Amino acid sequence: MSENIKEKGQISIHTENILPIIKKWLYSDKEIFLREMVSNAMDAMTKLKHLSLIGEYKEELGELSLEIKVDKNKKTISFEDNGIGMTRDEVKKYINQIAFSGAAEFMEKYKDDKEENKIIGHFGLGFYSAFMVSDKVEIITKSFQPDTAAVRWINDGSTDFELVDDKRKNRGTAVILHIADDDKEFLDEGKIKELIHKYCNFLPYPIKIGKDVVNDQNPLWLKSPREVKEEEYKEFYKKLFPMEMDPLFWIHLDVEVPFRLKGILYFPKIRHELDSSKGRIKLYCNQVFVSDHAKEIIPEFLTLLQGTLDIPDLPLNVSRSYLQNDPYVKKISEHITKKVADKLGSLFNKERENFEKFWDDISIFVKFGMMNDEKFYEKVKDIILYKTTDGVYKTLPEYLEKNKGINKQTNGKETIFYASNEKDQITYINYLKSRGMEAVILGSLIDTHFIQFLEMKDGKISFTRVDSDTTDHLSEDDKTKAKIVDGENKTSDDKLKEIFENALKDDKTKVTVKVSALKDPEISGMIVLSEYMRRFKEMSFSFNREAGEENMFNDCTLVVNSANDKVKKILELNPAVQGETINDAVNQIYDLALLSQNQLKGDRLVKFIERSNKMLAV
């Protein structure tokens, strides 16, 4: 019988292997070393400023700043600040011990003070990003504490270091990176300025390269919304996105509880529907740039927004490059959604005219948001606008009130007529207008889904396209019913139906003929589709475009207008003698109906042209 052996122990870590791993895998991009060096310097100055404010440092602060020097000859980049500095023991504690964060210790010590909230670092690993681009790093530092000597720390990327006294007289720290041959691209002042602008442009202390201050220390999002003028918002947007047109409007976020969040979200002008994916939110943590994409924080339907978010308590992994999944992030996302909904409601109620001007640009994301977020739907459902064929914007209640008594209910539901293409459906639109009715325009790719979503949410409404085969709104009342005309008890409508069916029986498409006295006698015929079948085919077409859009009309209804004079004349012709003339007239009416739907193509188009020329020659 085997003996059950239980053992305990500690995992062995070979320290000589740690630095090479950190150098290669700590961060996703090498250029992030600059962000980390600058962030450490900013923390050093913030700590000293805090100690001065609470009376623990009584000397003159002077101008707190960071100076960056690039020396191509020596192949070095130096970062020198006049912040808190370090003693010999602190260098041993914070530099020699990987992942021991001086920032975290400082925050714990002064956790009841507001100034600690401005500390950037948390994990104690950022300094080691220097080795991603360097084959040797030096630190020369002198503590703010009186009677402490300056020290110099030197390391070549191995586990061995050298720590000696130094002659430095002033408080602060200089970090000198000896750039590796593979990373000489960073020995360029222009490149360093570019990275400062990308990662550190809004940090609170001056960053100097030569005589120039290369950063903006006062980001607009830190100001109170009450203090910011409209032009300042637009100027700041141009700084962030210099190639963009002026934004439509913006939301200034200034939250302290239950989480800290500041930022400005802009609604850009959308040039076309595909433009709605161009949004970009610059994500910051205590004014340090983290990412160009905040998809974990911004709800998917708001990804068209542009601007900045500064979240001091952002839960990051050690690289500060990718957001972690966290309930905290979800709360921020929900708050942003609420603020957007509140802003839209405010514009609708207080600035209706401007809201209507913006609507075409923002409608796509609003509709998408309603379908994806129940809370957002509840907040904005009553402010959704629809542009009508009369050229005005209305809510659904406003549309139904305008057409009350004209639109007929279908199966107990209020009918909302819509057009998906004003040009192709102009015949139907004009006909509605002639009857004192109007349709809403729903021509975006998202609208097919949005219509079905609204019908599911509200069982009392039904959307019907203007060319639907629900022709009650097109036909005259019962008083215009056809009379019996022959001994076979057939009405004129029956005769017309028979004539058209015989003439079109050889057509490749399946055409159902319906004869009706339309309210407009000028129209000879109209092509209509079942609303349900058309939606089904549109959805199928979106998944299989190779099938061809013309297949949309393979199964349609031709409504022949018995009130039209040309249609009436067909009844007067003798089939035995004038059969060809009847056939040409029927096909001409059918082709004109197809043409009004932009569906006259191929062989039918060729025959239509030939037939038209023949008719003109008579």
C-alpha cells in the first residue's frame, strides 16, 4: 500500500532571470518608458508639494519642473526633477526591491489627504521600463531631508548594482538612460517631444526640453464646467483632433462620488453613416495618457464619441496599458450612459431647434443605444425624432396627432407610414401628400432593425412602407366599386385582372395582379410588396448580397388603377383585332411601375425602350 506523502515548500525564483523578463514583457510598447520616467518625476514633485502644504517641508519650493536632455554623442537621455529625492536607504528600498512602490507607501501614509490622490504610480515596476531601451541606467538623487548625502545608483540590466556617494547639491533626482544601439530612434528631440505630447501633455508641472516648455499643464477637463466658455471647448477639441470639424455639442464630466471621473466627451459631426465608427476617447489616469481606446469604459453604442476621460482610480494591470474587467469600470460606463441620456433630454426640452439640427448626425447611435441598453431606451424613447416627407422633425406622438383621422388603423394598431428611399419611392410619397398625409423617413441601415424593435416594444403601433401592399390608404371608398359589364357576371375589374394576368404570364417574376380604383387617377399602376415579405427579403439580402437586389421583386403585386383613363381604354380594345396593342399597353404599365421602384433592368429594360420608341413612332 502506497504511503500518502504531503509536502509544503516555497516556489524558487531565480533573480537573475527576472530583469530580462521585465525588459521584454512588462509593457506592450517600448515608447512607454518615457511615460513612466516622466510619471515618476511628477510623483516626486507632487509628494514634495504635499509635504510643503502640510508643513513637513519648510524650505522654498521654487518652480517645480522636469528637464529632459538628449545627448546623441553620449547616447543618453536624462530626466531631472527637483522633487522629493531619495536617501541611500530609500534607493535600496524602492529601486533595489522590484515591485515595491514608494508611491503606494506614500499614499498609505497620507491616505486622509486629498493631495495623495494625485499620485500616479502604484505598482513599483514603472522605473524598470527604462531597461527596455537602455543597456545601463544611472540614478543621481538627493533627498529633501536636511543633512542627507546625495547618492548615485548604477545598473547594467543585471542583478548587480553599484551605489556610491555623489556630489549633487540640490534636492531632486536625475535618471540617466544609456540608450541601447537597437533603440537609437529615441535619441531625437523631435521624437521625445512627440511622445511627450502623446503621453504627458497634460501633466501638472512644466516639462522642459532645452528652453522650451513642451506640455500644457492645465487641461480643460480639470476646470469647473461653469467656468468654461463655448470657444474654449472648441479650441480644446481642435487640440485633441486638429483635422476634425467643430463638434455638435459636448458633455463635461465632473464626478467625485461614488467614483472620481473627469473629462469632456464631444459629439462629432458625422459626414456619412460609416463615419459613425470613427470615435476616439483618450483615456488618462491622473493626467497621464493611458490609451487611445476606452472600449471597456465607453458603451459600444457611444464609440462615435471623441474626447478625454481622466479616471484617477482606474483599475489597470501593471503595464498600465490594458484595462481589467472590473465592476468599477461597469459603474463608470453606466454613469456615462446616464449623462449622455440626460444631455439629450436637456437639448430636446430646452433647445429643440438645435436638437433637430443635430438629429441626423446622432440618430444612428441613439437608435443603436436604445436597442442595446434598456435604461437608455427608457430615458430617451420620448425624444426620438423622425424626419417626415414634409421636411420637418416630429416625435411619434406628434406624427400620429398630425395624421389623426386620415390614417386608418390596421388590426387595431396605429399605422406609421415610412419611406426608406425618397427618390425611388417619390410616386408613393407624392400620392400620400395629395391625400394630406405624410410619411417618416427611415433610410439608414439600422432602421430595418429599429422598426421591428419599436413594434416589439409598443404593440399599439405598426410601421408600413409607403409602397406596401396594404393599399387601403391608396384606394377610393366602396362607392367606386366596379359594375357588372357582361353576361358572365364579370365586372370591369375582373376583366382588367384577366387581361393583365394573361399579358404578364410569361414574365420571369411571379406577378399578382390586383385591380383597384386609386385615389390618384394619374397613376396607371403601382408595384407593392407585402410588408412582412419585403422585410424578410431585405434581411436575407443583407446576409446574401450575391442573390441580387432584383430578387426582392420576384414575388410582387401590381396594383392596376381602374380609375386611370389609359387603363379604361384597354377595356375598350378588341382582343381579337388589337391583341398586340393590348399586350404592349399592359407591359408598358407594368414596366412604368417597375421603373418607379428602380427595378426595370436587363431584358425588360431593353424591351421597354424598344416598345416606347415604337409607340412614339405611331
